[in-house]
Amino acid sequence: MQWIEKVAEDYAEKFTTKLDSSLQKIYDETLATHEHAHMMSSDVQGKFLEFISELLQPKYILEIGTFTGFSAICLAKGLQKNGELHTIELREEDADKAWKNISFAGAAEKIHLHTGDAREIIKELNYKWDLVFIDADKTSYITYYEEAFQRLSDRGFILADNVLFHGQVLEEKIDGKSAKAIVEFNKHVLNDQRTEQVFLTVRDGLMLIKKKS
């Protein structure tokens, strides 16, 4: 099921500021060469990630799911001076490509790339996260959320991607473990008395979550 009509996405793109040249090259190359290019954030979503980071001016960012590095580079643009972004990618081939892209974009000094199981790596990173972006395997979203929340700064935000999961969460009968996992994640966040959240219909759905005041 297609949630956002392509004509609407094209219209949004038309009225959104273009990516910088290095990000545009990475975006276009991923679309042209990667068989799973749909996993990358869209160009509009990338600009949204830039804006969120620039608004929050985080010291420490955690990204779960690097893919080819596009979203990490976008998020790193709002880091404080001497800030750090830690991103985790399970697949070595994607991690290698991501690091080449991160270096090409001139962001290697700000971004630390970890390869392996995020469920374990998160526990080894002793930071208070000001911004967490979850965009990895959907069946582990609740685990990632809980691990990230334990290390979330008082002013920190969690941003979860694909919370519409291609519109499958809207169907009467939900098949597929990933779609079911996203439904459970959405309910988990809704029922979490520690937080409040806003559900955004940007591309495949984004949920922005923060601690209650």
C-alpha cells in the first residue's frame, strides 16, 4: 500500500530547499546503484533531519541504522562544536559504503561508525543522547527505544522512522512480522507514561518522542 501519493511527494520536493552538492551526489548514487535504495531517507526527509538537528543543536546523536550514510550526514549538520554522532550498521558492505560517503561529505571528524548488532553496541556507548534516530530492523524497535531512553538526556528526543510501514499499519488485516512489529512499537510509545510524542506523516511516517516535562 502506497501511503503518500507520488504526486504529493514530488510537490513537497519541489518546494523544499535542495540538498547540498555532496549530499545530492550520495543520494543520487544510492538511488541508482543500491538494490535496496528505498531504505534510504528521501531528500525531503533528509532536509527535515537537518532542520531538526539544527533546531536542537545536540552534543551527542545516536543513529541506529546507517545504510549508506545519507541520514547520518544530514543529522550531523546540527551538531554542536566538538559534538559527536554515533551511527550503527549491521551489514559490513553498507557500512563500508557509508564511511566512503561520510568521508566524501567531509563529516568524518564528527561521525563515528560502528559495525555490528545495535542491540549490543548501544550498551557500550556511554553517552547522554540529545537526539536518537531509529531506522533499522523493525522487529527490534522496542528494544532500541528502551535502550536509547535509558541514555536519553533530559532535553533529548527520539525520532523513529517508518512508523506507517508503507501504509500496512492502516490495513484491517496486518501480515508480515515487520508491519506487526511497527504496530506494537506505536502502541508501546503511545502507552509509555514517561513520554509524549507527535506522529508525523512525512514520507513513511516519523514519530518524534520526548520525555514529559
